[in-house]
Amino acid sequence: MRDATFYASGLLDLPRATGAGERRTAWRQSMAALARVATEDGPGPLEGLHPQALVAGVKAALADGLVDDLDWLEPAAAGAALFELGSALPLGAEQRELGRRVLSRLLSANAATFVVIARRMAMATPKSLGSAAIRARVALVAALPLAAGVSDGPLALAIVARRDLAREWIERPSTGSLASRRLAA
């Protein structure tokens, strides 16, 4: 089996692919590689790839409608892979477009999918969990009983591991209202 970086670099070849089948195969291999490593910590397969070359690949994927064709992946894996790809892009229209798709997946996801995507967002940037809708979803996930089977531990660890998130989610609320103290706990 080849390294995940090989398949993720297939994104760079999307603009030069000759047929729709070849582009679809390269896209699916790249997204599967991103989904697989999105659950791990550390550098991903997009590290070291030139951002402008990634932009060209994402433009080709958007033009062919490949970005919307992720139903073959588990929803959590698809959302995490899209987030990884979007966070590797420089600021621009393509990054905003992928960001909109990730946010849409995040807000319409079930609890387990939400936890996976929110964890990746918390690890990447502290501002990503700042909206009222996401804060409410995190509070709901934290309040779920253990019998629900949703593992919120990785999200909690990601929040605690980031100093700014720990201050915002734990330190400040721990002296606030009862509901804030419960969530901080």
C-alpha cells in the first residue's frame, strides 16, 4: 500500500487529468487518504504541498462537481477530509467554498459526526468553535448520556489542549452561571 501523501498529491494532478473517470478516481483516492489521516494528530499528507497547486486541484474538483460527490464516505470522514483540504488552502474563493460546505455538514450532522469535525476544527484554529450555534451543539453533545454512544472525549481533549480554548470554555465559565459551570465541568 502506498503512503497517504501519494494519494493526497493526486489533488495536484486533477487539472491535468484527461477524463472524468480519471479525475473522479484521483479525487476519491485523495479524499479517502485525507479522511484516514484526519483522525490522527500531527502533520497531514498535504503538508509540504504548494498551496497554489492545491487551489488548482480544488478548482477542477469544484468545476466537475466532485466536491459534492462525497456520499461514498462516512459523513464524519467526509467532513473531516473537507476541513483538512480547506485548511491547507490559502485565503480565497476556493477556501471559502470548502468552508461553507464544511460548516453546512457540521451544523446538519448527527452528534458523532459533529464531534469528529468539531475536534479537527478545535485543533486547527481557536476561533472555529466561537459561534453560538456551535457552542450550543458542543453543550448538547457534552450533556448526552454515556448510553448514547457518542464519544465526546476527543473533542473535550482538543478543547483542553489549546490554551485559548481552555480559557474560553473552562476557566471563564467555571465562575459563571450554573449552566456555564456545568459545561465547564
